[in-house]
Amino acid sequence: MIYPLILTLHLFAALIFIGTVFFEVLFLESIRKQLPARVMLLVEQGIGRRARTLMPWVLLVLFGAGLGMVWLRYLPALASPLSSSFGTLLALKIAVAVSVLLHFLGAMFLFKSGRMSPRYLHFIHGSLFCHMIVIVLLAKGMFYLTW
Ligand code: HEM
């Protein structure tokens, strides 16, 4: 019974994280052209503040639940990742997830040190957007692709 619970937590945390990244890229970037720069700055500061308080918890649940699922069910698959298509895709998914975490920590560092610029933010959003597409394809592909 514990496994489905952890999986549900993982799924909810994933949808909040993926939803936020998609919102920032698909909505915010296009709204930018319609609003005065000063208003946009205030909107981005508000969203940034909210993201910086909420996202660490979302990532904690996402990674905690992910590790929990691996511990409960997938340690054998990860022990020799190249010996099954599932193990390979799960290992890749975890590697992409670690890269997502590094992006997040990098962004937090840039914000805290006052070095975050619109150019960095644009790059981080775009890169995270690509990571999210790959991670969802891997998360589903590991159950449906076999070789
Ligand atoms: C940015 C980070 C992550 C995102 C966005 C993400 C997203 C997802 C999604 C969308 C699924 C499919 C769930 C479903 O359809 O039921 C999934 C499954 C899974 N994830 Fe993650 N994940 C992330 C990080 C991790 C990490 C760090 C681990 C392990 C250390 C992990 C382990 C798993 C496992 C084992 C499954 C398969 C669960 C199952 O159906 O049995 N994930 N993930």
C-alpha cells in the first residue's frame, strides 16, 4: 500500500514542477511582449519569490518519493542498468533529474548572490523545459519501450 502512495506523491510533485516550468516558458515569455517592462519585472519578482519558497518543498517530495520508489522496488534494476531496457531508461531518467536539481541549485545561487540576469533566467527556463520533455518521455518510455 505504501508504494502507490509514494508514487502518487511523486506524480503530484512532478505535475507541480513540470506545470510551473511549462507556465513560465509557454505563458510568461509571450506575456512579456504585451506588458510594460516595469510591470513584467514586478510579475516576475512575485512569481520568483513564490517559486523560491514553494519549489524546495516540491523538489524534496519529488526526489524523496523517487528515491523511496527505487529503494522499495527498483534497486535490482539499477544495480546493473545496462542489462535491461527498464534499468537503462530509469538510470537515464535519474541522471536527467540530477541535472534538473543542479539547474535549480544554480538558479538559487544566482538569485541569492544577486547575479541572476534575464539572460541566465531565459537559458535556465529553456533548458529546464527540454529536461521536462525528456524526463516525461523516459518516465513513460521505461514501461513501454523494450529492446
Ligand atoms: C525533476 C525530477 C523528476 C520528475 C519531473 C519526475 C517525473 C516522473 C513522472 C512524470 C513519472 C511517471 C509517473 C506515472 O506515470 O505514474 C515518474 C515515475 C518514476 N520516477 Fe520520477 N521524476 C523525477 C525524479 C525522479 C527521481 C530523482 C527518481 C529516483 C531517484 C525518480 C524515480 C521514478 C520512478 C522509480 C518512477 C516509476 C514509478 C512507477 O510507476 O513504478 N524520479 N517520474
